[in-house]
Amino acid sequence: MAMTRRARPAVVTVVTAMVMASLTMGCSSSSDDSPTPAASSGSSGQTSSGLSLAFASKCARCHGTTATGQGIYPSLPGNLTAAAFAATVRSGRKEMPSFDTTQISDADIAADYDWMKTKR
């Protein structure tokens, strides 16, 4: 059955919505959804990039392994202050889910912010 010209835009819209939904669902969490234990002093460890293991498991899939961004996901921390960056991690934004202290410690957020601002 041939598709009419009117049906094509609707199909494109549906396919685009499905692709975007699958992309954002993949970035909402790591493949292991179990909480990462909170570290009291940023001691969850570091990856070879210098960012925390929490960043690697929760953030890198969307923001890249060195937080330089990819696709629709921005480079971090952008123009955010340390406090605004931490607040965004805790509350989430747009497609980004929120992360509590059982997932990413305050110390890891602070250490990652510092690394992004000074080491990259």
C-alpha cells in the first residue's frame, strides 16, 4: 500500500519521537540501576579521566567520559557555579534525572566540578 503525502509527515513525527524517547531513556541511568553507596569524602575512586566513578556510571553515558558533552547533552559544568552545578545534579533538568546522595556523594560532585573547571 502506497503512503500518501499527508501520511508521511505523521510517520516521520512518530519515528522521530520514538528515536528521541529511546535516546533519553538510555541516558537516565546506568545499566545497573542499583544505588551507588555514598562516599563521604569523594573516595568512590577516580576513572582514568580524573572524574569520579559515580560520574562514569551515572553521567558519562550522556555527557561523555570527560564531560565535554555529546549530541544534545551539554558540556559540563558549562557556566554553572559549584552550587548551581550541585543543585542541578540533585534536582535534574529536562531529560536528566535527579541523583541523591546514595547515588553520587556531595564530595564526588565537588571533586568532579573542580576537575571539570581546572584540569580539562
